[in-house]
Amino acid sequence: MTGTEKLDAFIRNSKGVITSKIAADHGIHREYLSEFVRQGKLERIAHGIYITPDV
């Protein structure tokens, strides 16, 4: 499973909220979080805290 797939799956199971710490704990590099923000799949609402646009 790629980092992108891991992040997609984690977001689905976490009700659209993820932190950079939790991502790192699950082996998801923070660059994937940045990529998802650029693609509009996540919004950074505070330092290290991300949500999906529909939350």
C-alpha cells in the first residue's frame, strides 16, 4: 500500500480528521499531507491538524 493509499484509508476511517503526529505514527510521511492539501483533499486548520473539506 502506498503512502497515498494509506492516507486515503486513514482519512476515511478517522471521520475526516488527521494530525501530522498520527500520520507519522502510522508510517505516513508528512509530504503526503502537503500533497493532499495542494490537491484540495485536506485543509490545514492549525499547525499539524488537517481536515477534509466536508467536515
